[in-house]
Amino acid sequence: MRSEHQIVMSVYEAKDDMQKADDLIRDYIPFIRSEASKCISRFCTEQDDEFSIAMIAFHEAILGYEHDRGAFLSYAATLIRNRIIDFQRKEGRHQGVISLNEEIGDDEQTLMDKIADQRDYIKESADLEATRQEIEELSAVMADFGVSFSDVADNSPKQNRTFETCAAAIRYAVENQHLLDKMLKTKKLPLRQLVAGSGAERKTLERHRKYILVMLLIQTNGYEIIRGHLRHALKTKGGMSV
């Protein structure tokens, strides 16, 4: 078990190194899950919204931690609890929204909503300026493409089979940079090429066009922090890497 001194050293190294932040989050998944479970009074699974909220809060704790805030894990636990309480209070205002990473279609909050909600938290701390800038930049780019976070919620796949179909198209685009370049140039999703390359049905991709478009936008322009959140929060059968 790491000493507090070792933990603090790891946290400070992770502030400016996304890979080290990823490693630290992965090492403390049991702690993150435990704190989330306390908040919901049952075992928290990876399919629970609170699990994703807790992981994002832990990363926020890494960015915002300073020595004068006491023991890091106590600080992180408080932040996780506060963010989950905030989420639960807001949950009633998001009825009918489908989770971006939910495989069975039962969830009512999208991951993109959670990332958008982070804007409120980010404003509370200057230490999260980089994250705030990424989210604002992404929001502005999305607006230029004619989509918003609420559009993503409305267009997110509801069933596992549909999600995997969209994931296949996203993976194909990511593996073929010229398609991303074309999308940025034309501000349109290259549906014909995605259908031909991934084997997905055109009507499925058209129905979830805005969702796919935003997931591909996140692959461009260096959205490293947002991709970092998605890497840990998206646990899919399709194995999609963001």
C-alpha cells in the first residue's frame, strides 16, 4: 500500500502527464468504486452513472489537489461524494436521456452530459482551466457543425447492437485519417465511406449521425483530457478505444 508521501508524489506527477494520470486512476479504481458504492448504498458497477461520475471526480481531484488540502485520498473522497450528490440532484431534470456508454438502454444520463456538467465544476477552480478550455472549444466546434450536447443525448444508441454498429463506423473513421480530414473540411459526416468501410447499415448511421459526428470530433484537435475521461468511462463490448 502506498504511503501518503508516495501518493502525493504520484498525484503531482500526474497533473501534467496524461499517461501517469491514466495509470493513477486505473490503480485506484477499487477506491473509486468503493466511494461511489457508499454514495448509492449498494455495489457500484461500471454501468452505473455514478461510477463514471466518480472517475471524472477523481481526475478532477488530481488536477485540483494541493498540499494544504490534507490527505489526497480524503480530498478525492470528498470530491467524489460531492459530485455524485450534485449529479443525483440534477438527475430528475434529465429524464429520458440515454447514457452514451450504456449497453442495455436503461440509463438516463449521457456521458457527454456529464462532461458538459463539468463546466460548472471547472469554473470553481482555476486548476481546471485546461479542462474548461477543452470543453468550451469542443462546444464551439460542435456548434459550428450544427450539433449540441442535447443533440448527442437524443441521438445516442439505445441498444447494445446499435451501439456496436456505431462503434464499428467510428473505429473505421479513426483508422482512416482522410475521413476525419474530409469531415472537418466539409462539416459533414462521410456516411457513404463509413457504410462501405465498416459494413454498417446506412439507416442506422443516419439515425445516430450527430452522436457519431461528436465522437469523431473528439478524436481531432487534441482533446486529450476529454479523451482521457472517455478511455476510462467507456467500457464497451465493442472495445472501442477513444
